[in-house]
Amino acid sequence: MSRPEQLEKQIKVDFNTENYVAKNTVLFRHSEKSKVSHNIADLARKYGEGPPKFYPKTFEVMIDTGQQTKLSYESISKNPSEMKTAISSEELSDLIEYAKSLGVNDIGFTKVNSKLIFKDRAILHDNAIVLTMEMNPKQISLAPSRDTGHEVHFTYNKLGRISNKIADYLRTKGFSAQAGPAMGGDVDYKHLAEEAAMGAIGNHGLLISPVVGPRQRITAIYTNIENLPFPKINPHNWIKSFCSTCQICSKRCPANAIVGIEKASITNEYIELPKCAKSFSTSFGCSICIKECIFNKSDYHKVHEVHFRKTNTFD
């Protein structure tokens, strides 16, 4: 057995909230419309050629990410016995400032729709603080490469650590919190971020944000804070119209795995997972759809301006 295969066997990110709370705890669960969570590593083994050819150091980072994931569930027991449910404007500003100081790229807020909770999963609260973190553009530009794959998982690791720190921070302020793991997790993060108006989902099924396009990873913290500033509209929905005509990611995908935004509007599946998983396995985690996306290469606002001139609408 190779060193990467040995390291891969030590990675565990599949945990369940129910195993870390008292039996009488009321949890928020999936709905009939929920999707099954897909573990990309399992898919790569099933449809690909074994573990992706990452650096051994990348697998070591993934092991630590798994440990951070376990901590996110174990730390639920640290929630205060007497909890506040309302946050002041000053406390909210301090929270945002603290998150940004840790390296968070953007922060948003939304109510968790039960259909976004994966089947057979549950979360402690249905108020979400959504976090994104940028991946290094230079490393993404090298895709597919071991350096790109390492950057993806290095970002997962940093974001997982940050979500645990922010959950602990909220507890010190008297709130209940559950850190969502950066890799894996119980909720569909990209749709959660879209509902938090942090961007919109593009043709490749990834969140496109106005700051870094698709070049980010996402996580969330679930909390009992009831007065978070949930958005009423999403100003980024024009992206969907743009992506339906662009489709560069579909054309450049080496596995021809991108179903696309128009078909996804019916099936809610943007990617043919077996095809994607094979490319993921053989091409260092791939990431070409991120690299080739026009929003990775161009300024969000310039793309919006061009789209407006062509369609004569700022939808």
C-alpha cells in the first residue's frame, strides 16, 4: 500500500449531529426534497482510479481537516446552559470584524431551508452564519496540478479551523452554536450561500461571488440567534442568465461532466458525478471549471456591465 493510500485511510469527515447531543434534543432535519450527500473521495474510489494523486502533505492536511470536523461536533457540548437568542448591533459588528480578522473573505446570514439539509442529516439550529474563504488565484491557475489540489484542501483546513473558532467565540458571548465542517457537512453550502445573497450558482454548480468569483470554499455556523440580518433579495441572480449563454466551463471540462444550469433547473444536478469523480481521481482534484470560469478571469462588475448592455436589464 502506497503512502497516499495509507494516509487516505486515516481521513474521516463523516459525522452525525445526533451522536453528539442529548436524545431529547430537538434538531432540524432534512425534507422530502433533500439530496443525498456525496463524498467525493468515495466517488473517486468508485469511478476513478483510487485516491487522487495528491502530495503526501495534502493527505496530512486532510487528516487534520477530519480532526477539525470531529471537533465541530464534539464542541456542541460546550454550548452555554443559559443562552441569549438576540444579538445587538454592536455584537454583530464585532462578530463580523472577528471573522474577517481570521481570514474570512465574506460573511452572510440566512434561515436554513430544510431541503438544503442532506438526507439522514440534522443540524442543531436553523439560523446560519455563512462563511467563504478565497483560494489562492496563482495556485488555481495551475489546475490541474498537485499544487492546485493542495490549495483546495489547505483552504478547507483553514476554513474548518476558523468555523470552530467563531463557534467558540459565539459561546463566550452567551449564544448556542454548531460549527459546520468545511469539508463534508450536513447542508448544501453553495445553495445556503446563495440564499444568504453572497452570490449565485453558476453553470458549473459552484457559487459565484462578486469578490472572488468561483474561487472559494464555503462553510456555515448554525446558531440560536434569531435576529440575524437575513437578506430579502439576491442581487446576484443575473449570473444565472449570463451562465446559460456562456457555458465556457462546460466546453473546457476535460471529463465533459458539466450538465449545466438549464438542465439543473429541472433536475437540480449540475454535474454528472461519475464523470467528474474519474477526472477528480486522475487529475489531482481537477478544478478546471474554477480556473476557466469567466468570473475567475474577469472582474464581476465588468461582466455585469457587459451582460447589461447585451440584455438591457440589471436583473
